[in-house]
Amino acid sequence: MIKVGIVGGTGYTGVELLRLLTQHPEVKIQAITSRTEAGMSVADMFPSLRGRVDLKFTTPEDAKLTECDAVFFATPHGVAMSQAKELLAAGVKVLDLAADFRLKDIAEFQKWYGMEHSCPDILAEAVYGLPEINRDAIQKARVVGLAGCYPTSVQLGLAPLLSPKATGGKQLIDGEHIISDSKSGTSGAGRKAEIGTLMAEASDNFKAYGVKGHRHLPEIVQGLKAIAGHEQIGLTFVPHLTPMIRGIHSTLYVRLTEAGKAVDYQKLYENFYKDEPFVDVMPAGSHPETRSVRGSNGLRIAIHRPGNGDTLVILVVEDNLVKGASGQGVQCLNLMFGLPETMGLTQIALLP
Amino acid sequence: MIKVGIVGGTGYTGVELLRLLTQHPEVKIQAITSRTEAGMSVADMFPSLRGRVDLKFTTPEDAKLTECDAVFFATPHGVAMSQAKELLAAGVKVLDLAADFRLKDIAEFQKWYGMEHSCPDILAEAVYGLPEINRDAIQKARVVGLAGCYPTSVQLGLAPLLSPKATGGKQLIDGEHIISDSKSGTSGAGRKAEIGTLMAEASDNFKAYGVKGHRHLPEIVQGLKAIAGHEQIGLTFVPHLTPMIRGIHSTLYVRLTEAGKAVDYQKLYENFYKDEPFVDVMPAGSHPETRSVRGSNGLRIAIHRPGNGDTLVILVVEDNLVKGASGQGVQCLNLMFGLPETMGLTQIALLP
Amino acid sequence: MIKVGIVGGTGYTGVELLRLLTQHPEVKIQAITSRTEAGMSVADMFPSLRGRVDLKFTTPEDAKLTECDAVFFATPHGVAMSQAKELLAAGVKVLDLAADFRLKDIAEFQKWYGMEHSCPDILAEAVYGLPEINRDAIQKARVVGLAGCYPTSVQLGLAPLLSPKATGGKQLIDGEHIISDSKSGTSGAGRKAEIGTLMAEASDNFKAYGVKGHRHLPEIVQGLKAIAGHEQIGLTFVPHLTPMIRGIHSTLYVRLTEAGKAVDYQKLYENFYKDEPFVDVMPAGSHPETRSVRGSNGLRIAIHRPGNGDTLVILVVEDNLVKGASGQGVQCLNLMFGLPETMGLTQIALLP
Amino acid sequence: MIKVGIVGGTGYTGVELLRLLTQHPEVKIQAITSRTEAGMSVADMFPSLRGRVDLKFTTPEDAKLTECDAVFFATPHGVAMSQAKELLAAGVKVLDLAADFRLKDIAEFQKWYGMEHSCPDILAEAVYGLPEINRDAIQKARVVGLAGCYPTSVQLGLAPLLSPKATGGKQLIDGEHIISDSKSGTSGAGRKAEIGTLMAEASDNFKAYGVKGHRHLPEIVQGLKAIAGHEQIGLTFVPHLTPMIRGIHSTLYVRLTEAGKAVDYQKLYENFYKDEPFVDVMPAGSHPETRSVRGSNGLRIAIHRPGNGDTLVILVVEDNLVKGASGQGVQCLNLMFGLPETMGLTQIALLP
């Protein structure tokens, strides 16, 4: 059994980790910390866990995290980097659900997150937690910076178009003018008392936000560059707040090059993802629905080329709290400990 | 492995049975029938099942249901009774999610469902599928008429007040003036093309319906009489359509007798349900939420006695498609085949 | 033109007052105050008002409220009572949307709202703002404590059963055992940053709250006693949080006396409300929907007597922000200034 | 008073016309027809109209539509063209909310709507009902084919970039590669019994549809060509079903030409729409919300140029049933009869 600790389990990624790890046959949750809620039963905060999770929140001090095999950070940005050093020294593997170990460029990190990076050396060794792209590195990693929710959907939606493995090195699309029109449920904003995500504000309403610049933009661009193996990537990223709880739908638009017009994209995608247990390339003409992955670690993709023209439309759905966060975390944990990648992640989506 | 057939799997109880049975370690789904959709892949209708369920809908003729060990009817009222005889003759156990085997009084059945009952003899032997009340009989049953969604919440919410086992035969409440104010998500209306449950009609809206008389009223009254062991039961039942997908919340009001005023109801309920794996009596003062059981087979109860007066308020929540339908069906299946009662039913509720 | 000031316009009752008063032909909004938002354009906070409302929030000091004809308090409890004296001295009429002038019993006020009452003399003269019950007094009032949202629905739903004017002094119901099972949209919780009313918490969910005791309980009981003209009133009041924005649905249950069983309640209600412009007694057998009054000042009632038994069920719907708050405020304003009662309140409900 | 008839008032555009026209000071609704519901009171179908609309549905025969001044068709496609001739002959003006008089190219109409066009001559004289673009022609029109819901948002969002009046004839954008990522509430699908728009299917869910080709695509392209005055227009249009009742949000992406990079688009848009009563160009950096126009005839636009690059992002919101349908119809009616354009259309949006 792998002994796992969770730092900061009072948010949505925290309760989702608890749901998944409780059902994982090879994991024992050792401790879950929350300084503000120390002493409170986890099931008192999240009644869905009554009868299933017996833990109480503890202070970080009492949690003895250094005795764990792995520690998840389900915390605000900046917490993981302040504790990673000690944990690594004790031989504990670290998985961060926040952004501390995502952006490789420290200046970019500081610009977008408004704080100094306190451990550039650990950042340097950290692996970006997107298994379908980075599987080998994750298997050997001591520190994983899990991919963000939007970035997971956009990168997996575009990878077959950019990865030399798939394209044979040909330039199929105008990579400098990619558009991602992304829509997220309100759980993506976290379990935080804020007016903008109140039910009375956000339901029966739809709006874009962060059009000027969103923290996930540099992360996605960094990822796409890594996938493509070159720097010629430009992205317009427009996130939208959608009146639902869970789910991300990214609608991606790319312009095909002359070479790109000759390709069968259905086949390209199916081939690229044929061995991936969590990525489903749907039949041509499909329209994936967010609910088809609600509560599951799946991500579904459909490819369209309207009027057989030079614009390709890729539709991608995921559950932002599972494949976009905690489920992906468990997937990486499985890889890091040599377990079957799907272990504990076989829940079927809840529909309706 | 138990070979299971599903008749009529195109509705919400059908897809929910598929979700649960697919994850059941001792069940093999043999066939799923739909005359109108025969030949269609189940996963094409319910994309949540893509990659997890390989079945196609078949005609009843091709399904070879008589070779199954058990057959679920997830059909409109009237179908199960037309096929039960042949199945039973072949040694197949029958579980009906519709109402064919719920009401013991044939005249009542005909009055509320507007059709003749075609097999009164089978009805006579059928067992009412509410395990917490009827466990022993279910274990030996060949035919189970599964309890309705509202009736499950109301009966389990009231049983400790009426069952002589709990009350010691004392009359604690005025059983002739029970009130059940019940609220259901719109999935309770089924996967049927109707204007009243369109999103544009039912969301951001709340209303009562069927106040004059609802089919679940006679079922609940029959159940309460059986639990109480006497006929002095009167119920005012008001169902309400609630703008959510899943979930039932029943708010029950009973008047205490003089004898009833002396009882500690928190203790009474905790004691009554102490060995039940799926019934959670919450701490005094709690307010159960429907989402705390979303997707799970749990049912949660909280007891209130405002101002320590003579009115007792019992709050009950369940997922109408799980504990109120398909989950209860699997629970009965486990009992009928001698399996652990919780097998295949350990999913944790999806929150948020 | 009546010069109107609004104190504390950053909440939902504030924006609703602005919507209604802007369309009122005899009102000029003089000032709207918010200490925290002073200087901000109202339309920047509430984009629905762009192009229609030109005001900025001002400090109370700059608002010159004493120069108004009437001032609304759309503030937290406790603010109105601290400013009423000065306004009244200046000849300004006061309408409070909070609870400062609702409860006549100071001890009750202090118990439920946790603060001293700072002006018992003004409270003594204040009139309870429920026009259908108190029309004459409101017309002459200098200070109106507007009825709460739940209390409006419950009192108007029960008045015909208790008012001697309607009953001829006969006791038709067991007034000591009234049950109000009430459901409210989440806007009733106000425009406040809180976790419990986040979209990700409150949507696709249903729960009761405050069963032990809710501030509206003493207000309703006080109102029912005044309507009945006696003290023998007992109420069990259970509010529920409903996943919608606007709307209250109260389901009321009363037990008929022997005398009460002989009455035609449809006729009784129709007669009682026959001249009321905002109360609609629906045809027998109806199920009112909250959306049928969304955005309007109407309140609809339907009466049921299931099985012609001794339990009467009354269904009441209103928009909690209009008839339950700001619309009722405008209705009272009209009365206080001798205007037609429906002036500025003729909006038709928004459906769908 | 203008005598108005409504053909086919049982859908959402019908009830919305009733809401608006009832509050219009210069309109008298003469008749509303529905063959299937003839004899039924309109207020029985739409309880929001109880006490406000006294009409009954009548058969077309009884409606004496030829005695009206104007007739609205709130019907399925194909009805208006079958009755227009007779009405025009009687001097009645015709406004069609369906698609019979939108597409000028008969072959296109037949391809997308699957029916012959029965009156090409009337189509030839019909005016496209988008007042901000076509005001003069509408004023003189006998027949108006009202713009579709999506097309209104896309055309008004793009007009300043294409209209020679605004651009001075310069080519500012790559007009052959315009992208419209549009999101609509489910009322856009109409009041029709269908599984896909059930609350249990469409809420807490998000999906694209019609990516291969949607009927609004040729309408938008036709409109953009007319605005631009040339044929070099290419559009990728992806509609999405959004879990809300009302509202359309179109997110438009265009690539700037070299000449286009020098333009101040905030100023361009503000100037283009400076005299339009229903179009609001929001301040730079804004994110319009659909609820800010809920129930109103307003349309709001915000312009973004992320990173000051060569991609322009235009955000547009409208209420699909008002500015996208019935409100626009009333706006055209006002123009056709020489009334002030905003008459009867001054409702403020309902927020929250």
C-alpha cells in the first residue's frame, strides 16, 4: 500500500482526491491537512464522504508527511514550493495540483502568479504532469507539476497536429494562429466565497473572462512548444464561465497548411491515441458532451472539417476536477509507483 | 457470474443499471433489449458508456432472456407482467423497476395505472423490493417489485416511528395524519420527450404536481400499513418538480402522541438503522443534501423536533435513480443470489 | 414626482428597486448610497442598468437623504433603525426592506437578530408592510417595515382561513398546528460572498435549512395572530434552498375542524382576494409555478383538499425579490403617496 | 392603435410577442391562432399571462387576419410563405419569425430547409429584418423576414469591421476566415417535446452541435456579404447548447490585415453604433454577460485584441427570444408603422 498525504484538502480538488483515493486498492490515505479546519472530521465538511472516510483534518505539523510515500498539494499556488524540499529530502514524491511546478520559465511564473519562485532547482527537475505526452518522464519523476484543467484539454486536443511523432515532421497547421474557445463549469473557480460564482450570479448566465490574459495561456503555449519541438506557436485563448458544476469543453480552431489539407485527421487522431486508456477519439461527425465524462477520468475528442475547407475544428471534453485535476493526479501517481495506469480510475461517468 | 438481462434499457433506470452492473464483480450482462433501438450500440445512445459497455440493443426475441439467471425490467408499466410467467417457468428471477408488482390490491393497481393486471398469481407471490424492510422475503423471492423512488424515501423515513420492532408497539404518532412534502429532480419523469420537463420549462422554476393524487400514494400507504402492522394510516403526499437532475428530498411531518413526546428520536432512528449499510442517520441538527448521495446508493435521514413541540420533522434524501431505482435493484439482486449486499454499490457520491 | 433615496443599493433588493423605480412614472431616484462603493457607477456593478440608470453610488453624507420624500433601506438589519429618526424628523417617509421594523416585540427582535433595538418608539409607530392585510395603515404610515419574503407567501396563503372577515369568526382550522414547507431560490440569501450559495454547491442540489428556528418564524406567527385576532397560532416552518435564482413556493398544510369541513375554500379564497390586483387565486386543481411570477409583483395561490379529507393544502408562489421584497416596497410607496397601487408594477413575468 | 395578429402563438417566440405587445401602447392584439389549441385561453397555456392577456387561441379561419394591420408568424418554417400572398393582397404587413423570407437564394433555402419555396416573388420583395443594418428598407417594407437569433449576434458583432461606411472601404480583416463560436440557451430549440433539450439531458452539460452545417450559416454569410458589399466572406460557425434558458453569447475571432492593425477598434465600434438605442458597445476590457440583457431588447458588444496581436476577439450577447426574435420583431413593427423605434421595448433586463 502506498501511503499518501494530502495537503490542503478543503477545496474541490481535495474532496475529489479523497473520492478517488478511497476507492484505490493500493493507496492508504495517511493524513489530510488544513490549518484552519484542523480537528474537523473530513466527512463533516463533505457529507458525501460520511461512512466512507474516517479522517480528520490535521495541522501540517501533526500530519507527519515525511513518513508518506507521496504527498499531493491541493493548495493555493505557492504552498507546494515552500514544502517540497523537505519532503523530497525525506524521499517523498510530490504531486502539485497548483501551478508551482508547471511553468519552466521563472520570469513567466512570477509575472502570472505574482510571487517569487522559492525553489528554482526543484522546478528544474519537476516533470509536467500530462501522462499522454510525458509518460516516461513521469514514471521517473520525484516531483510532478500537474497540468492545469484548461491546458489538459487544449494540449491533448492539439497534440496530434503538432507532435512530430504524428505528423512525420510536416507542418500541417498554422501553429501561430491557434484559437481555443474554452468553456468551464464553475467548480473550476474553486470552493471560495466569491460573489461572481454565486448561483444567483452564475446560473442562467454565460460570459467570457480573462480575455486579456489568463494564467493558463503561458502554460498551454509552453506545452504546445514542447510537443511541437519548436517555438512557432501562437494562441488566442478565451475562457468562458458556464452555468454548470463540472466540465470543460474546448472548441479548437486551426488553419490547415497546403500540406495539411491532404491529411485524414480522423485517422491521424485515432492512431495517435489508439493505446491511451483515457482518451477517446469519437467517430467522425460526433459532438462530445461534458456529461459523458462527468466524474470520470476520460477525455473525449471529435474532429470536424466543415465544408472540407481549410479550418479544422476540434471538440474536446473532460471533467475539470478529474482528468483536469485530481484524476490526472492519481494517473500520475500510478505511473510514479509502477502501478497499472488505470488503477482506481475506472469509474463510469454519471449520466444523466 | 450471474447472467443478467435488461429489458428496455433506453431510459434513465436502464443506463443506471448498466453503469452499476458493469462495475459489479459477479455480474455479466447478457443482453439488453429495445425493440425500437435494436441493433444500435448502447454506447451510441449513452456516450458515458463508450469504451466500457460493448453491448448492442437487441429485440426481445434475440435476447434469449430465458437463459439468464435474472432479468431486470426497466420498462413502462405493464411490460414485466406480460413476460414474467415465461421467465419464471424457465427458472429466471425477475426484478421489475416499474409498478407491475408493487401494489398488492389489484383494484388499486387498475385504478391508478389504468390497465388490467395480467398475472394476479405472480403478483401474489411477488415481494416488495425494499431491503431494509423486507430483507428476508427478498432473499427467497423469485419476483421482486422494486419500491418506487418517492416511496423508498417516505417509508424509510417513517419506518422507525411505525414499526413495532422499534416502538415496542406503542403508538408514538398520529399515523392517520402524516404529511410528506417531497421534491424530485426531473430525471424522475424519465427519458421521455415532453414539454413539461424541457430545460427551458423546468429549470429556474419550482412547482407541485399531482396534488390531487399520485400513483405513489397508494404504494406508500400500503407499505406503511405493512410496516405498522395495522390499517390506521393516512397520508397527504405532495410531490414537487425541482430544477435539478437527480435527487429526492422528502420532508416528513408527523404529530406526536402524548406517549410519543417522551421518546428520544435521534436514538430511536440510530438504533433502528444501526446495521444498515445504505441508511445514514445523521447527527442531530443536520440538514441532509441531495448531492451528498448523488450517484450513490445511500439514503440519509435527519430528525428534528422544532421547539421541542409535538411536531416531528424528518428530512430524507436519496438519489432517485440509485437508491430510488437501479441501485436498489442491484441491492435486491445481491440478496436474491446470496452475495454481499453492498457488492457493486460502493461508489462514493459525486460532490460537487 | 416623488424624490426617492435608496440606502445600500449593492444587493439584490437594491438592483431590483432600481429596475422597478426607473420604470415608475412618478418617481425620481435622487440618490443611492453605498459607503464601500461610493463613486462607482451603478451600471458598472449591475450591467443590466447600462444606458438606463445614470446614478453613481454616493456616501450617505453626500446623498442628502433628508431632502427626499421617501427613503428605502436595502441594507443589512440594524441600519434603518439607526437613521430613521433623523429622516422622520425631516419629514421623510421610511421603508425598510430589512427586519428593523417588522417584529413588534423588542425581546423577540433582540433574540432573533442578536442586537439591541435602538428606537423602540419608532418601532411602535411602524406599520407592517403587507398591503393586502394592512392597506389602510400603510396609507397613513411614516415608517413601514416591509414584510419578509417567506412571510409574505405564508401570510397571504393563510389569511382567508384565519381572518374573521373571511371566516365570519368561525374556527375553520387547527391554527396551532400549521405547517409551512417553503422553498426559496438562492437570491434569497443575498448578494454575499458565501460558500453555501456558490453555484457549484447549490445547483443540482436541494436541502432544508434552519429547521431548528428561522428568523421568519416569529414574524409569520406575529402576522398570523394579527390576522386571526387571537393568540392560538402554532407554526412549523421549514425553509429549503432550491437550485434556482428567484422564486418562493410555500406549500401550506392545515387541518380542518369539523366546522371547517363544510366550507368551499375555492370560493372563500376567490372572494377574499377578489379586489386584489396582485393576488391571483387560480382555478381549482391548479399547480402554480414560480416562473409564472418571475420578475412580476404577482402572487398566485391554489387550494387543494386531497381526497376531500380533513387536510387542506395551499400552494403559493411569488418572486422573492419582487412581491417578497422590492415590488412590495413600491406597492407600499404608492399607497403612502396616494398613487394607484399598481403604478410602476405592471411588468409581465418572464417566461420562459 | 395598430391591429396585430399572431399566427402560431404556442411557442416561445409567441409568448414573448404576447409579453411585449401587451405592454406596447400603440398595439392591439386582434387574434392569436393555433389550430391544435383553438378555444384554449392563452393564459391557460402561459400562466405568466394570467390577468394580463384575455385572448383565446383561434383557428386561422376565425382569426380574420386580413382585417389586421400587421401579422406576425411565430410558426414553423413554411407557414408564412403559404399565407403571405393573401395577407399582402388585403393590405396587411407581414413579419415572419421563421426562415421563409430570410435567404434570398431559393436554391439555398431549399437545400437548408428541405422544402420548395412557394412564393419567390414575395421573397424577392421581402426585407431582411435587422434594423441596425436595414433600417430604411424595413420602414418601407410590406414583408419582413426577421433575422435569426444567432445571425443577429454575429452580424451586429462584425458589421463595423466589414461595412464600407465604417471602414472607409479598407480591408481590415481576413474576411474569408471568420470564426463564430456561438453559445445559446435551450429556449433557442423551441417549445418542442424532444429528448435532447430535457432538463435531465441539457442541464449541467455543454456540447457543440451542427458543426457540419447549421441553417444559420448561409443566412449569416448572406448578411455579411451584403454588409461588406462583396463576396469574399468565409465563416466557420460552431453553435453550442448551453445549460441556461435564454441568451446567446457569440465569441467572434477575426484576423487583422496589415491595414487593420492600425485601427482603434473601440472607437470604430463606438462610432458605428453611437445612435443605436439597442446596441451597447461596452468599455474596453469588458466581458458582457447574457443576463445583462435577459428579457430586454439590448445587445452588448465588447472588443478585445489580446496581446495587441493580429487576432481580434469580439464578444456579443443578446437575449435570443427578444433581440434575437420577438423584440426585434416589435422593433421592425415600430419602423414599419412610423412609431418611435423603442416603443414598447424599454423593459430593463432581469438581473439576477
